[in-house]
Amino acid sequence: MATHTIVTIAGSLRKESFSLKIANALAKLAPASLKLEVVTPHGISNFSQDEEAAPPADWLALREKLQKSHGVLFVTPEYNRSIPGVLKNVIDVASRPYGKSSFMGKPVGIISNSPGPLGGVNAAKHLQNILPGIAGPIMGQPETYLNGVGDAFDDKGHLIKESLQKVLQQYIDAFAAFVEKQNR
Ligand SMILES: Cc1cc2nc3c(=O)[nH]c(=O)nc-3n(C[C@H](O)[C@H](O)[C@H](O)COP(=O)(O)O)c2cc1C
């Protein structure tokens, strides 16, 4: 039975998003100790400090989901050498109220991806810069920047690239051990 729930944030709104497909593949590959709850930026209102006194229901639901979790896993695409704005909005929403970030203390995993050759490494590096003040420890190894993901899935969204499956399995097994250690 799963003992640790991981909010897995796929940072794209695209219907056929590779990030979402990778997050769903990870949910299937996860060992029995982990339950991955895959979410996307859909439905999260734009952050505005003006609304902090009476936050919209979607902000509160996101924050509650994160607070109840045992860890957070980001699966991010790269937009213009950074993370997509919609993912930054999710992070901004979850980071408030000031000093009460819903990510606080949660072990974090980061996977970037791209159909291109560089694997979205800059997006992953930007997350590594953004998160330390508002989240728990970030797993350092294995560093995972997935390139060439364009041919990794069939038209039903199933993972068909064996080399990618192997890398994802290694990552999620390592993350399960990391989460276990951090939640002891
Ligand atoms: C606005 C925009 C900027 C992009 N910038 C980058 C980039 O900097 N590096 C990269 O590897 N791919 C870039 N891409 C291509 C994305 O990697 C590709 O569209 C990918 O499929 C998006 O992720 P998703 O499949 O999860 O939606 C960009 C795409 C868009 C729409």
C-alpha cells in the first residue's frame, strides 16, 4: 500500500503535453510506496497579491493538496530557456501566504524534458534557483533532463521508448528512497 503521496506537477497546459505524458508514465512506474497525484496548471487562477486576503477556492485547494502530500515532483518543459509562466504561477500561488509556503519541508524532485537536444536543462536549473526558499530539500541525483522526447509515446499516450522508460524507472525508484528518508 502506498505510504507517501506525491503531488506531481506537469508544467504544461497542452493537451498532448509530453510533460503530462511523462508524469503519467512515472505514476505507473512508481514503486508501491508512492502514489503520484498528477496535476497541471489548469484551473489555477493568476496570482495577485490583491486576492491574498480572500483567496480563490482553486488556490486553497492546491495549497491543501500540497500540504497533505509527502513530496512534490515537477515535470517541466522549457519555454524560452526557463519554466513556462503557467508553472511559475502555480509556484507563486503555493508559496503564499508569506512564510507559509505549501511546499515547505516537502522533498522535491525535478525532471525537465524537451523534444529538442538539450532536455530543458535551463528550466530545471531555474527551478533549482526558485525553490530553496519555499520548499524542502531537492533531490540532487540522478540529474534528469530528458531530451528527444518527441518519439517516446504512441498515439494513445503510452510510453514506447525503452531507453526513456529505464531512465524514468531509475529516477522514481531513487525519488521513493529520498522521500522515505525525508519523511522518517
Ligand atoms: C513559447 C515556447 C518556447 C519554447 N522554448 C523552448 C526552449 O527554450 N527550449 C526547448 O528545448 N524547447 C522549447 N520549446 C519547445 C517545447 O519544448 C515543446 O513545445 C514542448 O512540447 C512543450 O512541452 P509540453 O509537450 O509538455 O507541452 C518552446 C515552446 C514554446 C511554445
